[in-house]
Amino acid sequence: MNGLSLDGRVAVVTGGAGGIGRAVCADLASLGAHVVVADIDAAGAKEVAAALGGTARRVDLADPADIDRFTAEVGRVDVLVHNAGVSFVEKFTDSDPAHWDLMWKVNLRAPMQLTKALLPGMTERGWGRLVFVSSDGARAGSGGEGAYAATKAGMFGLAKTLAREAARDGVTSNVVCPGPTDTPMGRAVAERHPGLLDKLARQIPLRRIARPDDIAGLVAFLCTDRAGYITGQTMSVSGGITMA
Ligand SMILES: NC(=O)c1ccc[n+]([C@@H]2O[C@H](COP(=O)([O-])OP(=O)(O)OC[C@H]3O[C@@H](n4cnc5c(N)ncnc54)[C@H](O)[C@@H]3O)[C@@H](O)[C@H]2O)c1
């Protein structure tokens, strides 16, 4: 299949040291992109970047001043994958507003700030890719994830608006919604709720929770030329548990 090469493109992956982020970095690098692994976990980012011949950059996405520093230093960016995320699972009426604030900052405000800084370069060059890693919890609701789902649902409106605003300049903007995925974040939830993953797997038509590779394949495809006619879309990668 033609049109899959990302040779000469520079891709920033936030949360690139995490479970899904690592897989996204690996797939983008395998298509030829130079990958900038952006994460608060400096050691993890360094390890991922070293394995792929990419660049590691530590950034705290909860800190707007640090995001400004990052965007000033990073240089040209053609592909921006908003993958970093934090989640707290707590019944909404018991939830801690300090957790809302952190999730708003990392999950939604940071993608807004990064896009505001890096999209103009893409539109000037006439080519760019924005991919937002949201969650099926935002599409379908998910017990204990009210505030998290709200921040992740905010990505839908942002991504679709950017799709409309940037289409004429060759930039696409799409959302990928993982279902339950075997990553440190997924395992942390499972530890607090024993038996949850097995129960979920039984409800998933494809009968297993996702592996990071399952998510990364679609994210990477959306970054290629071959996906150049796909924009403003929200796609689940969840073994069929969410079909709407
Ligand atoms: N694992 C799942 O079941 C699941 C399901 C739906 C959606 N998601 C979403 O997928 C994305 C990736 O999640 P994952 O499962 O790989 O989680 P993960 O915890 O393995 O990775 C998240 C990464 O984000 C980084 N990060 C967290 N706070 C940061 C900050 N302030 N600044 C910079 N980096 C920061 C972490 O260091 C980590 O490397 C997240 O946005 C998550 O919400 C995950």
C-alpha cells in the first residue's frame, strides 16, 4: 500500500513514555518519522527515544509555563499526538475537585495550548496531523470516570472544530477512543477493582481488552498521507464494545 511513509516528518507524542504512547512512538518511527517523546517521565522518554533514534523531551503538561518552554524549544512539528492523560476513578459525588483540576490541565488544556502553539507551523507548510487520544468512557460514560470523561469529551469538540478550521491548509484532526487497554493506567484501575478486567473482557465482542499496539495502529495510520481524506472523526478501538 502506498502513502504510508512518514519520512521527513517530525512527530510529537505526548505521554510517549506510557503504555499506549510507547506503541504510538514505535509505529510512527517505523513509518519513518522522527519522533519527539514528550513526557513528564524523563527517564522513560529517554529510553523510548533511544530505542527509536528519536528525541526525548521532559515536559509537565500540567504546567502552562513548561508547555510554553517546550513549544519554544521543540522546533518544527508535522504530527502532534495528544496522548498523555491522567485519570482518577471515583464516584462523581465523592470526587475530589483537585483531581478535576489536574485532569482538566493534562487531558484538555495541554492539548489546547500545544495545538495553539504548533498548528500555525503546520498550516503555513500546508501539511499536518492532529490526533487526540480520548476514551470510550467519554463516548459511552463510565462509572467512576465522570470528571475524566468530561475532559476527554472536550477533545471531541476541539478536534472537530480544528478539523473545520485547518482542512483547507492540509491539516487533519481526528480522535481515537481506546477501550480498556493493558497499560500502567489500565492496570492501576484493575488493581483497585479486582475482577474488573475479566468482567470487561467478557462483555467485549472480541473477548479481550486492548493491547497498546491495537490503539497505535490507528493513530499512526491517521498520521499518514493515505488518511488525508479522513478528518473530524471520532473512532473507537475497543474490540466492538462501543459501536455508536
Ligand atoms: N489504558 C486504558 O485503559 C485507556 C483507556 C482509554 C483511554 N486511555 C487514554 O490513553 C492515553 C494513554 O494512556 P495509557 O493507558 O498509555 O496510560 P499510561 O499511564 O501508561 O501513560 C500516560 C503517560 O502520560 C504521561 N503523563 C502523565 N501526566 C503527565 C504530565 N503532567 N505531563 C507529561 N506527561 C504526563 C505519563 O508519564 C505516562 O507516560 C491517555 O490519554 C488515557 O487517558 C487509556
